[in-house]
Amino acid sequence: MSEVHLRKLEAMYLSAPINRFYEPTIAIDKSAATIGLRVRPELFHAAGSVHGSVIFKLLDDACFFATSSLVEDVFVVTVSFTTYLVRPVSEGQLTARGRVVHAGKNVFLAEAVVETASGKEIGRGNGSFHKSSIALSPELGYVL
């Protein structure tokens, strides 16, 4: 695992078209990733809180990139993911911290927690991830 790989993964994440809308931040270390997101009304459901899909995205992204930190040749894919939504949130900054809990040859397990700036847990999740046959390349945004 190299620092260059980690920085390329961060660039790949930030260049994904979906993230133009979410405007997240990311920091990746070996077996770990932290995703940040500012809460704003565009992320709310009808009852005025952040939609659960946003919490899922934070959890999955943190686990995905924690896993990807260990795989330098191909894109990793989410195979399954379980999400637990703990409480609603309608303001502030959210932070998801993911970490790999099992690293096999091709299959990885990771878990993550999303918290507010004051440390209140908003959600948690865990998932399984698998190496794909898609090579990491500049076309995916995997560049510096």
C-alpha cells in the first residue's frame, strides 16, 4: 500500500459525478477511511431530516474506500451492506469512519459509523466487498 495509491483513491472519489451533488470530503489511510459531509436542506426528506440514503452513502463509501486502500490493481465492488439508522439529524457536519475488519484474498468485510460533530451516533453499517475485474485507471479518475 502506497501513499500515491491512497491519494489517487481520494481523487477518484472526489471526481465521481455523484459527489458534485453531495460535496463530501475524504481521507484514506491503510484499512480506514473518513468521509465528511455538511448537512444541508437538499439532503432532507419530507419531515425535515437527512434522508436515510445519505447515511447509507456515507457508510458504504467509508467502508468501500477503507477496503480499496488494500487493493492497488482493481476496483472493489460492494456485494452486500447492512445499514442501521439510529437517529435523525437536520444540521451540522457528519463524519463516517470506516475500517476493514477482515481482509481475504478476494473478499473483504468492513464496518463504519456516522456521527455528528458532537459525537452523537447517527447510523452504523457493515458490508462485504469483492475485487472486480475493472482495472484502476485514469478513466475512473484514479489519477493525481
